[in-house]
Amino acid sequence: METLELSKRPSKSEQRIAEKSHELLSQILEQVHSPMAVIEIEETSEKLQIPSRALELLNEILKAMSQGKLISIVPIATEVTTQKAAEILGCSRPHLVKLLEKGELDFVKVGRHRRVKFEDVASYKQKMKAQQKLGLIEMMNNDEELGGYDS
């Protein structure tokens, strides 16, 4: 599986450049109505034909960089190892294996190794974040009812 990860946070100067580029590319994308676009690399004068969807992805990357976020690009249909899935979820590999064995996530076996679809891991992570948010809201509401926020 080919994964592109930019594991270093962008510097402040990179963030500023990304912000300006994101704003400009957003304006340009509003005018692009074909499935392909031609871009020119100024330093080499080379012209590239690139799918418009790739430019939209580049724009999302620039947006994330301008906000100082780390970026990881993984093809959606990719199957990941249990170790990679655990890293994505922020848990241990043994905990992930327990989730797989309980049926919380679908997996396939390749020989003796388990593989999990990246999109299933991403969906599970979103589901867990939503449950965490609801739990926090419930805790805050309970604290309010008990007078925990009175001054």
C-alpha cells in the first residue's frame, strides 16, 4: 500500500504560502469546468495535463497545510495491516484485534494475517468520535444539572 504522509507540521512560512495558494486555487477552480486542466511549472516551462479532481485534492491539501495540520493520503480501497489500522485509530494492535474478533470491524485473512479496509477504519473512527462527543455533552449536561457550573 502506498501511503503519502507529511509527518512534519508545516512551518509558519509554509502555512502562509499554502493559505495564499489555497485562496487563489479556490478561485481558479470555480472557473474550471472540464474534467482536465493544464498547469504550467514556471521553473521548467513544462505543461502538465492534470485531472480537475486532482487539483481539488491539492486545494484541500493546501487548506490543511495553511491550518498547520499534518497530512496523510491513502487510497480509499486499500487494505491496511492491523498495525496501521491501530495507528489510525490511536489504539494498540491487540485492542484492534479484539475489535476485529468481536465483529466491530470487518476484515479478511491473507494467510495468517488480517487486513482491514481503510474506509472501514475511517468510518469506525468517525463513529467513535461522534460517540465520544455525545458522551462529553451528556457529562456536561449532568454536571450542569448537579450545579457543577454555578459560580
